[in-house]
Amino acid sequence: MKTAAGIGTWSTDVIPGLEKYASSRNVSTPISDYEGRNVNELTDYLYHDRPIIIFVNKDPKYGDHAILAVGFQDTSDGKYIRVADGWSKTFSNFYKDSAYITNQITVWW
């Protein structure tokens, strides 16, 4: 995926990387797109078991990073996206502030 030490992977290199990985394992190519989605569309995808790679920029917690959306929770003050961020040992991490989301990739097999 053209990952560089200290820099990471550009969001535009993720889908080609996933396609290459799928091809190397002789599995179907993932369905994916870079379409921007609002929180209701994101939760609809998650409801139908379609994880979403979310890219955030200048986020107070994550900086410039990608996190995996794996679920959601409705609360009285809005919808929260459950994320697996790879930085903590729990899946009980929730993300709400979509102001930092710069891109999303919906991926499913």
C-alpha cells in the first residue's frame, strides 16, 4: 500500500492495497468506495455488517490516522461510531466528532 515509515499510507492507496491483498489470497475483490457519507449513512452500512475505514485529519486523539468503524450506538445526544483503533486493547472506543473525518472507505467482501 506504499506505506512509508514515519508517514503512513495515503488514503488513496488503501483501496488498491486491499485489492492487491485480496488477489494474492485468491479471494474476491472487496467492494469499496471513497464516497463521503453522513453519520446516518455510516450507521446504515454498519447495521448491515459493512465495516468502514475512516480517515481523520488533525483529530485531537488520533492526529492524522485511519480507524475502523465496527458498530454504532444511538444516544440522547447523537450517534456514536464504535471504532477499533489499534491503539487500545478494547473495542469500546466511540467516535462522534465528524468534523475531523476527511474521508471514508466502505469495504466488504
